[in-house]
Amino acid sequence: MENRVLVACGTKYGATAEIAERIGQVLRQAGLSADVLPAERAGDVRAYKAVVLGSAVYIGRWRKQAAAFLKANEKALAERPVWLFSTGPTGEGDPVALTQGWRFPKGLQPIADRIRPRDIALFHGSANVDKMNPIEKWMLKNVKVPSGDFRDWDAITAWATAIADALK
Ligand SMILES: Cc1cc2nc3c(=O)[nH]c(=O)nc-3n(C[C@H](O)[C@H](O)[C@H](O)COP(=O)(O)O)c2cc1C
């Protein structure tokens, strides 16, 4: 358990999984041991010193695998340092401005309040229209989510570096 960190995520098209990978890389470069796993395959949280959990956002909600992980592991998460992140907004500018102040799914906020994460981040996402089904394409147009990869690797790296610093 010494210095072992779990980085778990919920993703549909892989953009969030790549962000989780980057976070894991930064933690490893800092001398920590990091397991990067899809939330549905992440094992026992009690084996880890700390947990980073994130999810892609679809219509204001986390992917169900990440939400289920948060709910199922609430007690163990409350007992260790936890960082949460969401990936969603596409377009230029501050991600919270792009979501008109949205930071975290409302339905999960009571659980987050009990877990008391060290931080909750919101990162730009990547919406690749070519991969989407017709309903998603239609929704994307309606919610005016620009297509493209807007992930801010500097912001993600800086956030992960702060996590590594806190755990050392
Ligand atoms: C149908 C649809 C709905 C979306 N809804 C939201 C949303 O409510 N808020 C948001 O910030 N991003 C939203 N997005 C953008 C995705 O969260 C973004 O593309 C994310 O990076 C996808 O991650 P993934 O590749 O890991 O699934 C939506 C995208 C699609 C296709």
C-alpha cells in the first residue's frame, strides 16, 4: 500500500482514459506507484494509499461505471486522500465558464461532501464527431458542444504534479 495510488476513470470514447494515463505517468515520474484502470475493473480501494477518480461527462452526469465506483467505495474513499476530476467541455477558454458554472454532477455531490476530496477538477474534453452515434451527433449540435480535442495537457500535468507533491 506504501505509495500505491489508484487512478480510475469512466470513459466512453477514450479521451478520459488518456487523461488518466497522463496522471499516472506524472505520478510514476515522481516516484509513486500508480495503477491506471477503468473504474469497472479497479480492485479494492483499501490496497491503495490514495485514489484519483475521474469521468467523462455526458448530459451533466458521470459515466455510470465511475459513479458506481464512487458510491460503492464511499467508506474506503473517505478514509484516504482522494482527488476527483471530470472531463467534458470543449471549446476555448476556462472550462467552468464553458459549462456555465457546472463543476461536478449534482447527484454525486452529497457523496463527494462525505468523502471530502482534496480537490475536484474540471478539464476540457475531446468530442470526436466521427466516433459518435446519430443521437449523440444530434445532441452535440443541440447542446452546442464544439467538436474537437480541447484537452489541456499542461493543466492536467500541473494538477497531477500537485497530487504527487501532496503524497510525497
Ligand atoms: C452526447 C454528448 C453529451 C455531452 N454532454 C456534456 C456535458 O453535459 N457537459 C460537458 O462538459 N461535456 C459534455 N460532452 C462532452 C464530453 O464529455 C467530452 O467529449 C469528453 O471528453 C468525452 O470523454 P470520453 O472520450 O472519455 O468519453 C458531451 C458529449 C456528447 C457526445
